[in-house]
Amino acid sequence: MASVANVSNDRYQLWGGCFAEEPSDALRRLNDSLAVDCRMFREDISGSQGWALELHRSGHLNDDDYLAIKQGLQKVAQEIEDELCKYGKLSDIEEDIHSVVERRLHKHAGDAALKLHTARSRNDQSATDTRLWMLASFQKLSDALKDLIAILANRAEKEINIITPGYTHLQRAQPIRWSQFLLSHAWAFHGDVTRLEEQNKRLSICPLGSGALAGCALPIDRTRLAHSLGFQGVTPNSMFAVSSRDHIVEFLNWSALCGVHLSRMSEDLIIYSSQEFGTVRLSDQFSTGSSLMPQKRNPDGLELVRGAAALLLADSVAVISTLKGLPSTYNKDLQSDKEILFRSYDKLADCLKVINGTIATLEVNAEKALGTLEPTMLATDLAHLLVRRGVPFRRAHHHVGALLRRAAELGTDLLNLPHHEYTSICPEFGKETDVQSIFSWEASVEQYTSLGGTAKSAVEHQISLLRRWLQQP
Ligand code: ARG
């Protein structure tokens, strides 16, 4: 049996005193989590630094031991950092990062290292590491999303004069500014950032000092400890502290929704970049070709993002399913929380890089967009002309419907329909020039000046709202 007295060759195990035999290889393989949790080595070491300081302050570590641990942990951090940088993984045979850090600390700090785990459990330790890791990672996701919003807002400003069809049911509906389309997605991402920020106050509570489940039997100042680690507060109950993974569920639900937003925007762009629409051309950097058909430019990046949304959704279901029916406090089922958390985080972070690059480098074809508009899309505007002349909207809607039917009978469209057809259906259509003035894409979009609309002023207002929000600290 490995023991702390013989740490040179054997696996350093944080438990096992009462076992006569080693665990089977099969169990070891299933149980070992180092390949996953080594990613939290910085957080594990910060947590240990904070814990050692509290043990020292409460008189459970003398000055020499505290100093040895403090300096030893710094060396361990540097060692692990270097090895991960060089080899991409740790070659240690221990089951998890907590055991690795303690074994390596023993090498540098001697038997002082054996006092570090006083009154601490891996249950509160790993819960603390995970929350610290999440706090740092949230910031990165939020920064990437803000970059995306800035890219969308910049394009929206630059391309504000481009008018393109807006769709409902994927049928041509009304002309809109291309910028209004871009900003519609920017606002979804704005919602994602604010939702992520709202999770912080529930996430930023420190479980350390909760022990295995009952709390800490030594007089530790948990609030001081939490603040020293950068948390806003402490978990209010020791059993909750080691048991709850609600913050992970909340994050995974969030990333699933963010993934859905990325997926929907991707889908729009996939459609717009098809030859049938052709309003968007993706850059070479963010397109791929076919091994067989030389002419193909495939939107693989966008398709991968659309596909990733399904994986993110599946991950959010995986963790909540693990929790359902789980007895209170720590059970080993919970170990997979980090595997899923990291996987989802990586996927989303990669998707954001691809999306940001795709949006920043795509080209929009303003002429093609304009060419895709057709007079029928101004039917609503004709109804509004009648409304402005006192015709009730429902009646106006029917009159324009009748015009469309008449144009179809005559094999023409609203623009070329003879004016007397208009006035015979409804005299309030008035002069021919009044009707002709409706057939302007620019005039059409400029009607929508109210907040959130597609008129230039309303679009510019949205851009300035987003920019002001992006500049907030
Ligand atoms: N690797 C474990 C995890 O992340 C650490 C906690 C182990 N606790 C225990 N009671 N065996 O979940």
C-alpha cells in the first residue's frame, strides 16, 4: 500500500490507511481524474495557499511550517505550469490534482506538507477549485461575447445603408436594413452577457472550510479566507457547499442558450451564403472546400457551430440528470461535473472564436440584397398609405390583398399594375404619384423610426446603446 512515508516511487494516496489491498486497475482507471482536474492546478494551489494562511493565523501551523508550505506551493505551481506547457499533461501517477500537489509539496516542503490538509477535505477543496476556475473563465467568455457584439455593431454602423429582405417563415416579408438583422443577433448576445454576469453572485461563494460535509472543527475565519481567495462571500451551509452543483447547471443551461443564439445566427448566414440567396460571402479563412467538387465553398464553420449547440444542450442535461435522485452531500457521481463543464466551456470558446472571425471577415453583397427585394414586400406600406387616409387597417389590408390578386390575374406586379386598378379597388389610393412614392425601399424602412425599428435613426440609437453598454467597466 502506498503511504506518505514512502512517497518516492509509489502512488501518493490521500487515503488507504485502513485498506490491505490496492484498488483494482479497472477501478483506478474509472476513478482517476488527473487528466481532467489538472486543469485546475492554479486554483488548487491558490486554495491551498489561502488554507495554509488560515491554519497559520489560527495557530495550527507554526511560522516555519507555514513558510515551507507557502514557498513549496509556489515551486509546485511553477513545476506544473512548466510541465503542462512542455508536455501538455502531467506524468504523475496520482489519482487527482489534489494528490499531485500534496506529493510534490512534500518533496519541496518536507513533512510540513503533511499538515496542509488539516481539517480540509477534497470535497470542499474541489468545490472551491471549480468555483474559482469558473469565475476566471466566465470573464473570458464574457469578453469574447463583447468582442462579437462590437464586431456586429461596427458592421451595423458601416453597412447601415444596405437594405435587404427581412423574412418571416423564411418568406420575404418586409425590407429591412442589413444592420437591423446584425443587431438582432447582437441583442441576443447582450442578453447572454448580462445573464452570465447575474450568475456571479451565486457562484462567488467559497465552500472551503466546509470539510467533508460537517464544517470545520478548527476556529477558521471563513469569511476572511473567502475574501483572500477573491470570493464575494461564503457558502452558508457545509452540506450545501459540498453537495450543490447548481452553479454548474446554471452555467451549462446558460451555455446551451448561448449556443442556440450562435446556432440561429449561423443558420441565417448559411442560408444567406447559399447560391439561392447569395447576399453573403464567407471569407476563405472561414470556409472549406470539397474533396470532389472543385467549385464548392462550404460554410463548415457555421455548421459546426450549429452542431455544437446540440452538444451544449446535451451537456446541460447530463449534469442535471446526475443530480436528480443523488443523496445529499458528496457522491462520486459528482466528479464528472468538471469533465462536462470543461468540455462545454471549450466548445463554446472555440465556437466564439470561429463566429467572431466569420462575422468580421464576411462580405455582404449590397446589390444582390437589393435585387432580392420585390414590390410585393411593400404591400404593408400600401395598406399604411390607406390607414393614413382614414381607412381602417383591416379594410386596407383586404384592399391590398385584392390588388395582389388583380396583379396576379393580369400577370404583373404591384409596381406595374395600372393606377386605375388601384383607385377602382379603393379611391383613397389617390393620385398615381402617391402610390408610386410607396415604391422606395429607402422610404419604406425609414418609416420605422420608433424605438427598436429599422429606420436609420432607430438603428443608430441601438448602436449607441450597445456601445455605451460595452464601454461600462
Ligand atoms: N476528484 C474528486 C471530485 O472532483 C474530488 C473529491 C473526492 N472526494 C471524495 N470523497 N472521494 O469530485
